[in-house]
Amino acid sequence: MDHLFRPLQLGSLTLPNRICMAPLTRCRADRDHVPTQLMAEHYAQRASAGLIIAEATMVQAGQSAFQTEPGIYSAAQIDGWRRVTEAVHARGGRIFLQLWHGGRACHPLINGDIEPVSASAIAITNDITHTPEGKANYVVPRVLHDDELPAIVALFGQAAANALAAGFDGIEIHGANGYLIDQFLRDGCNRRTGPYGGPVENRARLLLEVLAAVGVVWGSERVGLRLSPLSSFNSMGDSDPIGLARWLAERLNACNLAYVHLIRGDVLGEVQGDVLTPFRQRYQGVLIANLHYTAAEAEAAIAAGQCDAVAFGTAYIANPDLPERIRAGAPLNTPNPSTFYKPGPAGYTDYPFMTTT
């Protein structure tokens, strides 16, 4: 496992290994979307990761998709996240915050009857959401007008400043999995005309404006980006996902990002294809790959130059000491899916560390 444990440079930040913790929505914030002390313990337990990418975090009030996901738009949330970053740093870790807007994945029953917004008036149809009133179908979102989009960009800029105040080492922009930025990127959801619709360079305009805005706050070398061109989650699709991946890879070279975090396939298994190879061929920066990697496959992928690091998701839920287990060739704890989104420490902070003799 030599390649997984080689240091990796992200701008001025040095990662001691290439085992990253993927952003994982776990619904442990409080009802005001404030990070809790339990979250600080959870992330601190996983501080040996080369990089922790903290979970999808709301940039705006009234745009919740999960009821108890964290936010970064209030003073209390900044303070809550500061407790998290201090706990991680006290154990020698590095942590980025993923900035997120749910767009049409939000629901009025979760958000005081506030309408969700999106690129086009197309609802999510292949899933249901959970609300205080029970399971519900997603609703048709309100279309964002072109003149509203500068305010969306400003929300990300302010969230980036708040993340800086909370002590993070950087931020990741969530441009994947069918949330707002992805809803503009892919033509299965973006049917608009004008400067933010039609050809790929227009559909990517919102993303590029967000990257520019948060780069002013952080410097682009502390900004990452997550993409999922093949994902069908949240009723997403694109007429040419490989072409989209190629275009993004070439265009993002000019952005001088810390990294691109690419989901290599479709988490639902419905769309087949290889976006990792064409992206790697064109993108000159640090590439973090994600989705169902074993440690052996991750080692081989890095050794072959397919990516520079690998982000592990489910494995990190159950194994707070994942790098140590991989290095030792030790067995992994088995995650319990029934606890993934339930409040409390069960299945969150109570997975055992590897024992040594």
C-alpha cells in the first residue's frame, strides 16, 4: 500500500496520506442546523485521514433537504463548526467543508412552505423525501430567474467566508448528485435558454461564478469541487456525460483548484460508462476519485496514475481508524445502515478502533 501512504500536496497543504474521508450526510445537527458536540467527536475520531471532507452544509436558510443537516449561515453554526475544526486539528487532522445548496431536492414541508428552486421546472421523480409529516413526493421547483443567480453566487461567497471563520482548512463546492449546481450543469435538468442554459459553457456558468467567488475568499488552491457526471441519483441525467466530463476537465485547468473530487460512476448503478479516464487525460490538477473503492483497488488506481487520492465513504462510517486498518491489513468493521441517518451516537461515534497487542 505504498502509494496510499505517500504525502500529497494540495496547494500549500500537505496531506500525510491519500486516504480521504468522503462527505457523508449523517443528520446529526440540531433542528437549527447547528453542528453538535457529537459531530465534533465523530470527525475528531477520523482525524488520521489524509483529508476529511465534511458533509453537505447549507449555504442558505430555508433550503434544507434532510431536516437536520448542518448549515454555515448563522453565528451559532459557525461556532458549532469551530468546535469541530478545533477537535480535528487537536488530533493533527485536516478538514474541508462541503458547501451545498439542495435546489429542487428541498421540500416545502421541511422549509416552512418555502418553494424549492432549480434551473428548470422539473421535479425529482425517482424517489421520495422524508418530512415532519411523513414521506412525500418531491414538488415541481420554481425556476430561478437569471437576475437571481448573482444572489446565489453571493450565498456561496458568504458561506466560504463563514467556513474560513470557523477554522476549516479549505472548502469543497458540491457540484454533484443532483443538487443545485449539478441541476444547472446537466441538460437532463437544465432546459432553460439564455446565459445559463443551452450549451455546456452556459450550463457551467453558475458553477464557474461560484468557484470564482469562493476563490476570492480562500484562494483557489484551497477550493475543491465535487462532480458526478454519470450519477442518476435525484432523477439526474445528461445527453452526453462523457462530453461533459471532458469539457469540465479542460475548463477547470484554468481554475487552479486544490482538487477535483470525481464520482466515477452511478451510485444507483443505472448508468454505465467511464468518466474517470477521459477526465484524468485532460485534467492537470489533483484528482480525487470516489465510489466503491477497496483499499487494494485504490492503491492500484493511484499507482497507475488514474487518480491522485481516493475518497472512502461507507468504510469511513464504520472505521474511524481506516488508514491504520489499511496499513495493517486488518479487517474492517461492518457498517449498520439502519443507523446512518438516525440521531445519537449509535452507528456514529461508537464503532470500535482497531485493537493492538
